[in-house]
Amino acid sequence: MTLKDKILSRRKLTASIAAGIAAIALATGGYAIADSGSGSGANAATLGTVIPFDRGNPSPAQQVGQVPASYSAGTGEIVTGTAADKAKAAVLSVYPGVNVNRVVLLSSGEYNVHIIGVNWPHHVFVDQNFKVVGAE
């Protein structure tokens, strides 16, 4: 085996080890994110999965988790800033990749995070502790 072959072999081994470590880190991080929503509040298993947009084929209306009793479509105050960012992050941890249009502060102190570009969910509800509690 030549010196060049030894160097290439060592590089391949190093690359394989690095890829393995990266895969383990990603899996661990994914588990930690998924598990973080399961404390107080609902988790992804109880909230369902996103139904992608399909023009002309609306998804059946469904409600999961807890929707604030005082919630009525079109009510609340659109908010921005730190609270809105935290509410959005909570939703993205449960429904990764969705497009958040706006965050609305409800009279109960909870947040309605409005999602666009999907058939379901359109409204995800986040409590004052920034935990996702329901969707419709």
C-alpha cells in the first residue's frame, strides 16, 4: 500500500466517523425537540400531522387538543416581537416547515398562530408558557 493509498484510506475513515457522529447528533437533537413539547401541553402525536395544500380538495374540519373556550375566528390582536417569535417557534417545533402568517394574542392570554399554504391546520393554539395546546 502506497503512502497516497494510506492517506486516502485514513480520510475515508475520518469522513465516515464524522458522518456517524453527525447522524447521532441529529437524531439526539430531533428527539430532544420532539420530547420538549410533551411536558405541559400537547405533543405532535396528539396534535396530528400537517395536511399539505391540495387545491379543490379541502381537508375535513378537525380539531385536536385544546382550543381556547373564548376563541372566535377574527378576534384578538395581531402581535409581533419576542412573544410572537416564541409562539411561532413553539408551533414550528410541532409542525416543522409550515408557513406562519401571523400571531394573534387572544383575550385569554393564549396565542392563535395562523398557518397558510396547508389544508390543515390553519390555527394552532399556544398557551402563555409557549406550549402548543391545540389546533384546528
